[in-house]
Amino acid sequence: MCAPEHFGVEYVINPWMEGNVGQASSSVACRQWRILHDTLARQADVALLQPVAGLPDMCFTANGGFVIDTRFVPSVFSVVQRAPEVAHVQAWFEAQGFQVLQLSQDHPFEGEGDALLWPSDEGSGLLWAGYGVRTGLQAHRELCELLNLEVISLRLVDERFYHLDTCFLPLPDARVMYYPAAFDEASLQRIRSRVPAERRLEIGHEDAAGFACNAIRLGSTLVLNQVSEALARRLRAWGYEPIVVALSEFLKAGGAAKCLALLLAQESAAQPSSRPPLVSPIRNAALEMQGHLLDTGKLNSMLDVISVAGGSFTIDQLRAGGRRDQPSYVRLSVSAPDEQCLESILERLRGHGANVAHEVADARLVEVRAPGVAPRDFYSTTIYPTSVRVQGQWLRVQNERMDGVIVVSEEAARHQARCVLMRDLQVADRVVCGVEGVRVRTPDMRRAEAEFGFMTAAASSERRVAGAIEELALEMRRLRARGGRTVVVAGPVVVHTGAGPSLARLIRAGYVQALLTGNALPVHDIESNLYGTSLGVNLRHGVGVEGGHQHHLRAINTIREAGSIRAAVEQGILSGGVMFECVRQQIPYVLAGSIRDDGPLPETVMDLIEAQREYARAIRGADLVLMLSSMLHAIATGNMTPAGVHLVCVDINPSVVTKLADRGSVESTGIVTDVGLFLDLLARSLCPETLD
Ligand code: NAD
């Protein structure tokens, strides 16, 4: 122990300290500490460490290092304020003749605060170790291999319980007491798989906040700051007598009984010397990434991905772009509690464009056994340009799209990698599995994401919408001039809002190279041209027409009688509208069927797999995809479109626009507005000469 002569809350390094700077009294603390000391001294030998002025937290000796038999492992503090304590603690242990074992100085480890031995009668104790707030996972791996001790890693998810000893108390007879809300689900699983229910004591928030787990066990007594009557009863049933020592002054700094003492002799410490060397299940990878990492918040999201998935990280190198237009570079070391967790982290980070640094492994290829079924751990593609490493060569994947698998084949002694849909897999196809040997390049997303930011804001002002339309009109003019391809994906709302003629004008003026839609848009477009209504509503006056509800069925029947939309145009039955312009301008269209379709029209493709194929064919080579008020068709198209194509999604519902962004289609612009107004403004800008 170390007397709190210089104790005080002088900075904030945990949530308990917030609002308490300058509020802790060293004299009250000394009185409370003395009672704790005397209580312990009645049952144990207490050795004292000399307090040092300027180190107000040195009284929390549990964090200075970890002792196992005659060996001492000094801490590597993650918080700079406490780092100077280590030299004093280490000097004491050296003077006492302990063997000092150093961990790597690159990874934080906060001593017994995050490393608790589980007493065991057989002498093969194991270490419960915390990570996620202070200590890093990499330290667990080093402890396992240095001490030849099994380590069970538990991730702390509540900053208030920043050390394992604040929320977890291992007890003899394979029992534990802990506060479940302080851990992530995977860690709770690890506890449950080791400790049967009758040996687990889960405590509630009130006891946890009073630091009941932060107890010192001496034989059958537990010395602690606070314990509820209910918990005391449960502890007594297990044969423990709780002794309460009020330590309120130390709570202001986020510590209590257990933090104030470091165990010098651990009961179950001795490890059988004959035990073969243990290998830690913890896995590491070095990742690197370049781009607008800071101004887009991308680095933050990546680090969150690692933490939320249960990993820990250190940033080995970070080079910030000096100017607004310059990219930044980061190199990270990522650790995960096991191989599976690392793979899942890497897979998610791939989606953000992070690549394994100095990748030297080839991609792992596994043969398909049953048609249409991928090997279990197949790599699932994103929309970004992807390469795979095969026999030391990086191959660019062909036919990229998201939610596919990568098949590597060999033709004329040359390897090829292509993206294939799971249902198209053939027996003996070789599929890329895992994330090794896969490299993904994300585009510069600064501009795209910024635009998304303002467009998805529920209240995007009309002026901003008008500005976005002007920008789009400029892009469409340029595309038309250079023979580029614009594909329009549209739903029937286009016709209901009266914007059919605007879309028809754009087609007539050569701004659209393909139309992807369903059954409904052509039905209502044809209805409006034959009867002047859309779903029976007069488009000029916006009122329902007597008997109008039959119009769309009559329109379908007319086209079925003619044989096709094309035939109806050729026979002079259909003389205007979106579909008429498509036929006249020879613009290909794909009508993908759905379960709610009436009719359908003869050209509606009711085989969905065939419809997906036709959509994918139509998108090939597109520069711009304009998605107009069809959630169904917009999301379907977003999934099939490779990176490098500008997607513009117009919908009145912001969540549809956001959904598109969530699918990873990042080069997207979202415009939250009425599609009727949008098309009217766009057509006015692009083809004013054709206005009625
Ligand atoms: P959807 O729900 O996928 O998309 C409609 C989208 O339009 C929604 O996202 C909505 O927010 C948006 N929207 C509504 N009003 C808007 C406005 N004024 N401005 C901008 N956006 C607006 O539905 P869908 O694409 O219309 O239809 C899905 C499928 O059902 C299609 O295949 C379609 O052909 C079929 N369908 C068939 C019939 C028919 O055959 N009679 C009728 C309707 C739909």
C-alpha cells in the first residue's frame, strides 16, 4: 500500500473525477486509508511504498504492476499523468529482490487493475484480463506468453468501470462476482462458458457504483467500500463476511479498496513448470489507409468499428494532409481476442478502404462443392475497386458489384478474378475466402460525403435543392456532349406527380441512355397518354375522374392487345409520354416485375433473376445513374453498380436516401424533394426550348 499523503483529484482521467477536481481532501483520505490499512493488517502483512509528491494517484498501488510469485510485471500506463509512478514502484520491487519482467512499451497495461488471477486449487490458475478502456489486448497476449499463463480477455464498455477490478472479482472455488453491464456480449459469453450459473454472482448497478466488486479478499473476508444488504446476504451464503470500510474520498478519483492495495502473494500463482508453452489466441494485423481520413471523420469511424467489434488498436503512424486537398495516411496495429474476431474486423475495415500493410499472402481459394453455394467464409464484395493476390500477382477483379463473391480462374496460363453472384457459382469454381490477399481501394469520398450530409438533413432548403439540380444539369450536359451514359431508374410517382412529360422531354433531348423501372411507371404513363389520368386522377386538375379507377387496367389491356409497347407505338395507339419517347429514340428499357403488378404488361420481366441480369446489363458502362422515387428499384440498382459511377437519388423520404448511403454506395448525391418539382426544374434547365 501507499499512504495518500499527496492524494487529490488534480486532473480528469476517468468519469468519476469529473466535477471533483480540487474537491478531495488529503486529510479525510488519510483517515479513511488508515482504517483500511489497519483492517488489512489484522489479517495480512502490509508493506508500504513511499508516497511521492506530485503523484496524487500513487496510493492506488494496484495499478502499478502485477505480481506473480517472485516476478513483477511493471505497468505501461495509458494515461500520461500516472506514467511516472512506474519507476518508483519498480525500484521498490527490485530492492525486494523480485525479478522484473518488462512488457513492450508500445501497448498499455495497467497492472492488477486489469489483470486478476483466479485462484484455483489445482494450481493452474488463470488470468482474467480487462481491455477496451485502458489496457490494450496486445498486453494480454504478451502476458500469456511471458508468464505461460492462460489469459481470458474481457472487454470493458463503460468508461466508469475502466479497470477490470472495478467490476469483476474472481473468487476461489471457481466463482466470480461481477457487474454484467460493464462488459460486451462476447465477454459475457466468455465468462458464462467458464463459470456455471450457480457460481456466478451478478450484481446490480447500485452495488457496482459503490465499488462492491473492488474488494480485497483475505481468506473468507471481503473488505470493500459498500455492499447492499441483499448482496451481503448472497456473499454470506457463499461463506464470505463483508467488512465495509468507507472510502468515499477515493471514490472521487474513481478508486476504492482493491485499487488501494497490490497483492504481493497470489494464492494460485504457481504454474506447473512442465507445462508446454501456451500460445495466445489473440491475433494482430497491421493496416494502412490513405485518403481524407480526418475531415470526413473516417478515421473515427474505423476506430469505432475496431472497438465495437471487440478489438483494440494502436495508431503506429499518422500523417495528416497539410492542405485541404491533401490526403492523410494512417498505419494501425489491430488486435482481436481471436482469429474469427480479427477476420470480421478486417472485413469491415476493408469496406472503409483499409488494407493490410505489406500484404505478402496470396488470397485463399476454396473450391465450390455444390452449385450456387459458396464456401463458408467467402469474401463478400463491396462496390469498391478490388484486387486479389494470386501467385504473388495482384489481379484487378472484373465485373465488380457489391454482395458478390470473387472467383479466380485460369485461362491460357493467365489468372483472372471476377465478381460472381452466389447463385451463379458452379462446382469447382475457386472462390476467395477470408480477407488475406484482398485489397480494396475506396475513392476520395470527401466531396460525396459532404453532399450527402446536407442533402439528407430533413430540412434541405429549396435553394439548396435548386443548386443541386443546376449542378446535375451541368454534369448531364457534359455527359451528353461527350457521349456518356445516363441511366434513369424511376417509379410510378414520376407519373403521379405530373412529371411524366418532363422525363419524356429529357429522353427526347438525348439526356437518357436507358430506363430501368417496373410495371407501374409504364402502366400509368400509358394510362395518362390514353386517358389523361394516372391511377384515375386527372393529371391537369388533380381530381378523380368518374370510372377512372379502371383506366390503368384498360391501358394494360390495350398494350396486351397490341402485343407490346413498341407495337402500340408502331400502330399509332400510343403517341406520347415516357415510353413513347423511349421507343421513338430507341432507348432500351427494362421493366422488372414485382408481386404487386397488375397485368403485367407484355414486356414486364416476371422472372426476377432474369430482371436482375437485364438491369445489370443496362447499368454496364454508365457514368450517371439517376434514381427517381423508387425505393425498390433504387436500392436494387445501387447494389449492382460498381464504384466510379455517380448515383443521384431523389426521394421525398430522407431515410430512403440514407439507406442508399448505408449500402456503401458512397459516390452518391441525395436530394430530398418532390420528384415532380425536381424533374420540372431539371427539364427547364436542360431543354427549355421544348417547353409547352
Ligand atoms: P417504392 O415504395 O419502392 O418507392 C416509392 C418511393 O417514392 C418511396 O421511396 C417514396 O418515399 C417515394 N415518393 C413518394 N412520393 C414522392 C414524391 N412526391 N416525390 C419523391 N419521392 C416520392 O415503390 P415503387 O417503386 O413505386 O413500386 C414498387 C414496385 O411495385 C415496382 O416494381 C412497381 O412497378 C410496382 N407497382 C406496380 C403497380 C401496378 O402494377 N399497378 C402499382 C404500384 C407499384
